[in-house]
Amino acid sequence: MSSAVRSSRGHSALRFGRFAAMGTVAALILIAGVWASWGTAQHAMLTKGRERGTVEVTGCGEQTCTGPYTPLSRGSQPRAEVVLEKSAAVEKGRTYTVVLKPGGAQGVRSGPAGVLYAWVPLGGALLLASVVVAGGLLMTRVGWGLALSGAGLLTAAFLVV
């Protein structure tokens, strides 16, 4: 066997190894982004049959904000206190539409602002995966597509929230 054939096979094996490794890394980043987002997004997006209402934020701590819950959906009961995750988008004295998580007093913002905010981790994952796809897989156009999708999602969430 000539050295050119062995070199070609070795080069092909290395290219395949790089493609497999970078493809796996990119897929894991995207799966982690969906996983991190879905915990909140499912409540904000799939509201049918869930308790919906408003929360007027009366106090905020280190991690959470609380306030009384006023129901908007049939069968929902008023609550003296519902907990919302504290973020830059939640302020004391404002009223937010929420969906309650089943079996508790934990609320998730609903509507376009809540849905976009829930998918922010996926936006970050898209940006990170774009670097892996463009640099590691040498798929520049796909990398740009992922980057623009992630940046668009993050920008929309910033503007709506």
C-alpha cells in the first residue's frame, strides 16, 4: 500500500472524527438549550386547562417576587400570594398576566413576553452552537443562520419584556 493511500485514509478518519465530535457538541448545546427553556416555556405556551390570572407584585426578595393572584380563567381561585421568578422584567408595583404551575403557588409570565422570555436559554444555546458549527464543522452558512436565529430570539425577548 502506498503512503499516499494511507495518508488519505488517516486524513479522512481525522476529518470524520472532528465532524462527529463537533456535531455531538453542537447537538448537546442545542438539546441543553431546549431542556433549559422547556421547563418554563411549556407553562407559558400550553395554557389550556391551566389556571390563568394576574399577579400584582407587592414585594421582591433576592430570587423571587410575590403578590396576590387574581384569577382570569374559569375554575381558578384567588390566592393571597403567588411567587414569580425575579428578573429584570419583573418590578414591584406592576401587574403581570401569569399561568400557575400545577400543584403550587408558582407563577410563570404568560403572553408574548412570557413565551419569549422562557426561550431565552435556547437563544443563548443557538449563539454558542453557531460558533461550534461554523468553526468546528466548517459550515459557515449554517453557523450564521444559528447565530442570527439566536440573536433574533434574544433581541425579541429583550424588546417585548
